[in-house]
Amino acid sequence: MTHLEKLKEKYNIKNFSLTNVQIPETTFNDETVVLSDETLRERKEKLLNKMKEKGLDLVIIYADKEHGSNFEYFTGFIPRFEEALLAIELSGSAKLFLGNENLRLARFSRIKAEAVHIPHFSLPNQPMANEKSFKELMREALDFTNKKIGVAGWKVFTSSHDNNEQFYDVPYFIVETLKELAQEYSASIVNCANILNGEKEGIRTINNADEIRYYEFGSSLASDCVLDAMNHIELGKTETELGTYLSRFGQPHS
């Protein structure tokens, strides 16, 4: 019997039956889980060690609302509506580049970081007037001289046909500015998203007990919401009505 024939026999409909079961009882701990300061220090230390391993002097992490998890991994918040950058030097010093609306959040960052106001990151129709260009602001905030600079968006490019270190899923005006500054100061720039999200060496692929507890809170919350929605399915009820059961504690949908 071939492997395919064995599978067909194993999953033959004759081998299954439908049975009424009890609705599972759920016990949810609604105590909000907050990551410890020790975990945040550990995350930064893991990045610095990976930077040493890869010969990187400076890592610049991009974020916006849809692509903010690498940024949030260190800062504890995602920039709403606007772009943002987090720059971490091999020395451990860090800077947050924020637009008008997110500038106030710098003081809540889970790692110590100096705030740099970048009006260009602000929402359309907000004040963006500034005496200095984006390039001048970046030049003043960071030392690019002879540095190997890693830029991380959110995507790890894995095609064997491409030079993946030269692909950037970051807005063009940011990449263009960084390349120009790198050229001016005898620096080099590479895509380093793999040290965060990479399957084999990404520091975010391994969690400690504190992180597992944190993610389990969100997972349990989401699964309870799905079960609640399923229990309210009935003829004539619309998807938009069922969607109300998928929200809880003001958390965004996963």
C-alpha cells in the first residue's frame, strides 16, 4: 500500500463520527500581564550581543502602526498613525525619532532612549515646518563615521536569487537619506531584519518564561472571544453582529 493509500484509509469518513459534546468551561485570569524590566533589559542585551556577532555598530529599527512589533519589542509601544525610528548603538545608547503625535510617548519607553523630534514623521496636515531637513536632523543625532549600520523593517527577504541585505521594506525617503549619509561618512548600510525576525538567528524567536506568560494572556483572551462568538452563531445573525464578541479589554484584534 502506497503512502497516499494509507492516508486515504486513515482519514476515511467511515472512521469518524459526530457527537454532541459539552461546551468547554473557560477560566480566564483578567489580571493584566506587564513584562518585567529585567525582560526588557534582556531583550536589549540580546540585540547588542547579536550586533557584536554581526559586526554592526548601529541598528536602526523602523516602525509604523502596521509594522511596529520590532520597535515595540524594545520600547513597549507602537507609534500610532505615524512613522518612527529606534536607533541603538553598540555602546547601548538609544534614540527615538518621533513625529508630533508620538513625541510625548518617549518618556514611557521601556528602554532608556533620548527623544528626537522629526516633524517629517507627523500626520498629513499637521505642522511639518522645520528649519532643518530630515537629513540634517539625522546627521546631528547620530554618528555615521565609518559605521556598519543595520536597518530593520519587518520583513526578512529569503529569496536565494536576490542580495537580501540590499532590500529594504522601509519608506524610500528614509532609506535614501541613510544611504546618502553612509556615503558621506564612509559607512555601510545593510538590511538586518534577520537578527530580529530571522528563523535561525532572530532574537525574537526565543522567549523567556515572562514573555510566554505575556503572550499567553493575549492568546487566552483571543481564544475566549472566538468561543464566545461561536456560541452566539445562529440563523439570521450577521458577521458584524458576531464581531462584537471578538473585542475585549480594549485590545486590538490579533
